[in-house]
Amino acid sequence: MAALICSTVAFCQDDLLKELEQSEKSETDYAFQTFKGTRLVNGHSVETKPRGTLEFIFAHRFGPLAGKMYELFGLDDAQVRLGLDYGITDNLSVSIGRNSFDKTMDGYVKYKLIRQSKGGRSFPVTVTALLGMGNTPLYHPDLEPDNFEYIDRLSYVSQLLIARKFTPNFSFQIMPTLVHRNAVDLDEGKNDQAAIGVGGRIKLTKSVALTSEYYYRINPVNYDRIKNPIGFGIDIETGGHVFQLVMTTTRELTERAFITETEGEFKDWNFQFGFNVTRTFQLKHK
Amino acid sequence: MKKILLLCFLYCFGSFAFGQKYATEKGQISFFSDAPVEDIEAINSVVGSLFNGSTGEIVYILKMRDFIFPKALMREHFNEKYIESEKYPKGTFQGKITGFSASATGVQNVRAIGKLSIHGVTQDIDVPGTIESVSGKLHMKSKFFVKLVDYNIKIPTIIWQNIAEEVEVRIDIIYKPL
């Protein structure tokens, strides 16, 4: 009889738990942290900064490995982008940066339109829209025609970032992109460059992940020098820092530059090492 | 066998029908980690709980993702690295409260004995608490420590100074009769 009472007590408890589970509404579960950082390798990921957080990104690209021992495999030469990203809301971020490569100042607005979710409201992917502008004050008196105006230094990028976190360890992203340059060299001949990017992440451990990124130009210029950019990275997270060690065919860090001006390729040592270091600061507390 | 099942059914049905049951009206479960480098407090205000006043049975369910931290990065790390909320989204407690009398007034000292499941690991716990009956509602409070190793939660050595090995869990919930 005692056993009977025991078993009924257990039975009742299970019922109480089931009752509680049923009474909870079918809530929507959103996918989170599809990627570790706001950048995949060189370009953006779907991630935006949470509200009130400021991220400092120090991106560093060495010279091509082709420099061999003479240039210590590119380590003699470095290009840097100093950037700040800030989350205005959990879905809206702004970003500014300055590139040493061609002295471009860049600015972005990034908005998470819809989040991947399951449960009450289910959606298969996260979609983020990115708008960016670059100002390249690099002075080329011999290349600039007489009627060259300041507005000719500007370029724009619009991008739709679409990502799905298939498993906690595997995320995939595609990014249709349009780059517009107000002025181009005659032999490069195109103001608008459409491209489609693909990228992904594979997590190796809780703190280490492999990332990759490739942009395919849809209407490439008839000019062999320019290549489609490829990049690989290893993300290592330690507390408030994320270190990204990268190997890319481009030294440039704005969409205009790496989509329309990449000259390197994984051939003849014509690619380079680099790293991104990010540090996050919480400016507003919840 | 049928008779036993019927008896079980009646027993359960009986206790449900005549026992006074309570559900969460509002309240929170929070935890506090006191470590050399930083103190971390996280609050979950979306806790589901049912309490059967006559049998003393009690259950809790909470979602790990509902814990709010002072810094967004803490929440990311908590979910992704420590509690692994994609694999183990919920924490539950299933047990019994002893020492509670529905007719008594004032603050009653009680004990909760049962199974606490966190991070896919279930442990038997026995923790103290208080229940105060205020105009038909019950105010339940408890404070106890949870050792991270007991629930197989690993803290990387590089940041062991940021996270305590034992966190203090505080429960503060007001129940309304169903």
C-alpha cells in the first residue's frame, strides 16, 4: 500500500509538471548568436550589437606572403581599420571606421529585419539589411580629371544578409550585394557592381570557430587583375575579447574595396594573414 | 491492475479536485555569483510554478534564455558556453514542500525536497524557505546555493576569477489560488 501511495504521489507530480508545461503558451524561441561577431571575415554577418553595447574593432591585414623572407612573409607591411560599432536598439546598429589602405572613412547602418525562430511564430532565417557609405579622400592629382569633384570620392554599399543557424555548431549565410561607386577608372568601367556572397561558421569548441567568406561578382569587369575575394578565419573568444585570425586574398576592409578591387588569390602566395581584435564595452545597463 | 489504476486515478483526481492549487502570479528567480573580479546577478521574471497546498507538491519551470544580466555579453556567454541553453533550454524543480499548513497565518518555515534539473543533470536537493499567507495569496521565498560542478557546468580556467564556483539562488514568488 505504501508503494502504491508513493507511486501515485510520483504520478501526481508528473501531472503537475505536465499541467504547468501545457499552461505555458507556445512561446517563440529565437535563434541567437548565429555568428560570434558582427563581421564574418572581412564583410558583415547578420549580427548586430545588443542595445547599449559599444564594440571596438581593430582589424589588421599584413602584406602578401609573396614578399617571402625579404618582407618577413608580409609582416613588414600592415593595413589597419579602426572601427566602432554601437547598438542603438537590439536590432539597430551603427558603425564607423577608418581604413589606412586608401584612407577611406566608412559608415554603416545595420538593421535586423527578422529573426530566425521556432515555436509560436516560426521563420527559417535571420535577415539583416546593411547600408554603408565610404569616403575615400586619397589624393591622386595625376589620376583625377579636371572636373573631379568631392562627391566622386564617395561609394555606397547595400546588402541583404540572410543567415540560418542550422545547428548550434553550423551557420550559413548568403549576402546579395550591390556596390555603387560615384567614380571609376575608365578601364574598370562600371559604377555598379552586383555580387553574391556566401559564408559560414563551424564551431570547433565553445570558444573556437572556423569562418569563411566568398563573394562572387555577378557582372565582373572585363579585367583579369580583379578577382573574387575569399577569406578564412579562426575566431577565438576569451571573455570580453574576440580574436579572429584570418587568411584572405584581399587587404581591404570595406565592401567597395574588397568586392571591386581584390587582386589577390590563393595562388603564388598572393594572399595574406591578418587579424581582427574586438573588445566590447557595455555603456548602458539594463 | 485495473483496480489499482482506478485507485491511482481517483487518488490523483481527488487530490486535484479538493486540494487548493496555486499558480505564479508574479515573481522571480535570480542567481548571484560572487567572484574576485566581478559580481554577476541575473534575474528571471518569467517563472512558471504550480503548488498544491494540500499535498505540498510543487513544480517550477524556467527558461534559461529568460535570465537578464547587467551586460549583454554575460548573457551570451551564459547561454552559449556555460548553461548551453540550446541543448538544455529549461531548468525544472519537482518536489514537495513540508511544514506548510494552509490554515496557519504568518510566516511559516518550510523545506522543499525534490529534484532540481539544470544543464541536463538532475540532483536531489533539500532547501529551506518561507511561506507567508497574505489575503489568500502565498508569498514564497527561498535562498540556497548551487554548486556548478554538481550540474556539470564547466568554467574555463582563463576566467575562473570572473565566475564563482557556487552561485546563490534566490526565489521570491507570489502565488494566487487557481
